[in-house]
Amino acid sequence: MNLHFIDWAIIAGLLTIIISMAFYTKKFNRSVADFLAANRTAGRYMLCIADGMSALGAITIVMLFEIFYQAGFPGIWWDMFRLTIIPAVLSLSGWVIYRFRQTRALTLAQFFEMRYSRRFRIFCGIIIWFSGILNFGIFPAVGARFFMNYMGIEETTGIYVAFMLALISISLFFTFVGGQITVMVTDFIQGAFCNIMFLIIIITAMFMFKWDDITATLSKAPENASMINPFDVAKSETFNLTFYMILAFTAAYGFLSWQGAQGYNSAALNAHEARMGKSLSVWRLITQNLFVLMLPICAYTFMNNPAFAQQAQPAHEILSSIENQTIRQQVTATVALRHILPIGIQGGLMAVMLAAFISTHDTYLHSWGSIFVQDVILPFRNRPLTKEQHMRYLKLSILGVAVFIFFFSLFFRQSEAIIMFFQITGAIFIGGAGSVIIGGLYWKRGTTAGAWAAMITGAVLSVGTMTLRQIHVIYPFTNKAISFIISQHSTTVAFWVAISSISMYIIFSLIWPKTANLDKLLHRGIYAVEQDKTRAAAKPVNRLKRLIGLNEDFNRKDQIIYLAMVSWTFMLIAMFAGLITINFFVKLTDSFWITFWRWFIYVSIGLSAVTTTWFTIGGLIDMKKMFARLRARIEDDSDDGTVTEDYMLKE
């Protein structure tokens, strides 16, 4: 074990703070709505940091380390479109999240019952839950392996089990103590800590490795597999206009479909705060993306530059002793970083990974455990649960999820990259969910028949295609039609699955017509809820402002923030499109990209320093206001996810 006393002090300090805050928040958890959605009291900055931290996860960091260790800078260039530009456009527009928060649903499947039917809620609840716990199943394994390899502890079955039990238990503690209130508060603290540590670790790594050493090492990558020039990679033919149009479409189609952090979708104070929280993530992601890019690149430099050959030799020896190639690739950057980082920074990185593990696990435990009770058990019962029964069921369900992921991680053997496992398990639900969510929120003529048709179509096509691919590896198909289908790129398959689901939704809705009362569903007009109302702008919003997404919810300060985010997003789009166009006519050289990436890092560090300070202060203010709202609220025990209203218009 190579950690110093200072490293352990950093880790202990973080744990002390979040455990203390967990006990403090326990007193605020007095109802089912508190446990599930923090009684809808969260502000934008707390949502931005906490929700972002819950989505990061130790497994996500390990996955991104694995990707960027192999891809280098081109990986972040192409991901800039997928992970930054597209989410920015969707978040700024309030796409889906704004209207979903207006429904006041505590879970996505509750919205499905409000909009469609109870049977459809149960059906989707089962699919969401099954897909979710399978996806969640490998999280403890990947996290435990990171800590063992980072700390230099030899993996044995006993130690592996002990690490998983300890990590799952501490995550379960935060979920049990106060539900979504505790999860959100501690996730915010961990997120703020991580953003600061990201910056410190990035700057330290940049001082440890000269830019010339980094670029010289990356320049030695094989031909057509550049780690500097995003247009000089073997798969560049895939990155064409069609590819990115499909990517933009599927991102919009599947937005908010995945329910791993479903508590955050309902926790905002109102729809406007939910929208602003998502919009601010445009800037929050800058720090996170730079962290997961630069650390594996520095690790690659350390492992492959002759100047570091002697220091890297122990790392190479450790990796060569790992027989499973999939696991070896996952932990390569981890093992390298263990031999790179100095005292204090080593502890900082381990604290970051511990925070990432806890924040994702307590959120996922809360989400999948809650979904099973809210969307499977609750709709089946003819009699409502008492508050005490409801809370007991929720905690037992969460405990059941924890037991499942422990045994799944213990016995499941990974044979493919993490991202492929995510795609396979996630597609079970996401395939048809987009059309059902979008149609339900935006089209009053969408019906239950259309929802059933879309969901079944999406699930069958997604799972069917992936099953055929797995069979084809062992027993190759000779049928030309099947061979053509399974040979298509995953994004192309996802596009046609979405188109098929949308078509079924529209066709079946028109065959069996019915009209929904969207004003009642979205609590607009005479159905508005007083506590959800937002302060209106001082003056009417003109057409130009409406065109870019502003409405009466925005005061002057909000308008300035929003316009700044819109400007930043359009600048990224212009840069991305401009360089693609220039490269089409004049091939951009490696020397150009070396300069580009250097300034990209400098600008990102500067913006990260500003946004980290700004969002941390804003989040602390939001947390104080949230506690005040929770103290002043009037408990409503009927607000437990049960649907009692009819949201269809009478014909």
C-alpha cells in the first residue's frame, strides 16, 4: 500500500464531512415525497453539481480512462459533439425536463400512468427496473478493482469481497438515512470537492509532464490511428454528416429516458429551476471532461515515453501479471497513475474516486429500489400503503438491489468493454421509451395503444438485434438480410429502432384516437400549483428572445446567464463545423492540432476555475434555502406517487 498519512487524511476528511451531513439531513426526511424527491425543493446550482456527480461514477471514470488512454485527443474532439454540444442544445431548450417537472410525477413510470394507463406503468416499471439493475450489476466490481489496483493490493477473492461489501455498505448508509435529501446534499458536497480536486490534479499533472514530451509520445501512434489529429484515425469514414445527424437525433429522442438518477428529475423547486440546472451543466462538464482526458494521456506518456521507462517498469510488470485482457485494459491508466502522482495528489485522486463511487451507488440504489416499489408494487395494490409501510417497502427494495449487485459483481465475468455492457443493458428500455416520453409530453393525441406499440417495438428490435449479433459471433449467419442488419453501425440501428417506435406510436394513436388534457397533466392555467410558480420577467418577452428559448420564467439575471450559455454553445458549434469544413478542403496538420489542444487545455482550465467557484457558492446558497423550505413545508401524505386523476379529455 503506497498511500501516505496526508493522503489518508484527505480521504478521512471528506468522509467525515459527508457522514456528518448525512446525519444532519436525517431530520428533514418526514414523508414519502421527501424520501423520493426531496419534496421538490432543490435549486439549480445544487441540482447541477449533485446530479452531475451522481452521473459521473467511479465506473464512468474508469471507462473514460480506458477510452482516452487508447484514443488520445481525437476521442474528446468527437465526444465534444456527443457529450457537450448536443446536450447543451437540449438542456438550454428545456427539452423534456421542463415539461416532465411540470407533471409533478415522482417517477417516469408514474408519468406513464398519468398519461396512459396503470397497466402500462407496471409494464414499463418492470422493464426499467430489470434493465437498470442489470446495468448496475458490474458497478461494484469495477469500483473495487480500481481501489485494489490503485492501492497496490493483490486481488484475492476474500479481499475483493471485502472491498465490495465495504463500498456498497457505505453507499447504502447514505440512501437509508434520508433518501433523496441525504443523497442530494452529500452528492453536492462530493461534487464540489471533486471539481476542486479535478483542477488541482490537472494542473499538477501538467507541471509533471512537459507538453513536448506528451505530444512527442502521442505522435508515435500508428498511421491512421493518430492520438493528436481527429481526422487521421482509422475510423474517420464513420464520422460524417450522416453519423452526426443520427447522433443528434438519437440524443434528443432518448433524452431523460435512462432513470438511474430519477430522483433528480423530480427534485427541482419548479420546472424553471430544473431547466436551469440542466443548462448550467454545459459549463460544469468542462472541468470533468478535461480531467478524464488529461490523466489518461499523462498515463500514456508515462507508460510509453522512453524518458520514463525506468519509473514505468513496475507498472508494466503489474499489468503483465493480469491475465484477463478486458480487466487489464480497464486498469492500465489506474496502475500508471499510482506510480505517477505525488503525495497528497494520490490521496486526492482516491478521494475523488471514492466520492464518485458513493455518489453514483447511493443514487442508483435509491432510483432502482424506488422504481420497483413505486411502479411495480404500488400500482398492483388495491389499497394504499400507510406512510410507515411505504417507507419500509422502499428501504427493503433498496436493500434488495444492494444484495443483487453484490452477487452479480461477484459471479459475473466481464468479457467486453464497459461501454458495450452499458449499451446492451440500457437498450432494453431506451429503444422505445423516447417516443412514449416525447409523445406523452408534447402531443395531445398520443394514446395508450400507441404507447404499447412503441415500447414493445423498441424493446424487441433493440434486444433482438443485439441477440443476433451475439449469436453471429459463435454461429455466423448465412442469410443476407440478417447479415446486413447485424453488420450495421450501432448508431444506425438505434436510429431505425427509434423511427420504427415513433411510427408505431403515431399509427396506433391515430387508429384508436383519444385526446389528453395536457393543461391538466402539466399543471398549466387553471390547474397550476401555487408552489411551482416562478417569478415572471419584469417585461414581456419579445419574439427574438422567445426564438432562442427565453420565456416569462426568466428574470434579468437568468437571461444574462442563459444568453452567455447560448453564446458559448454556438461558439462550440461554429468551431466544430468550421474546422471540419476547413479540413475537408485543406488537411490540417499535426502541428496545428498540437497548438490547438494546448490552447484548448489552457482555456478549459481558466473557465473551470471560474465555474467551479461560482457553482460551489451558488450550491451552498441553494442548500441553505432548501433546508429552510423543508422546515417550512406542510406535509402531504397523499403525495406518494399514487395516481388518482384522469388526464384524458372526455370525448
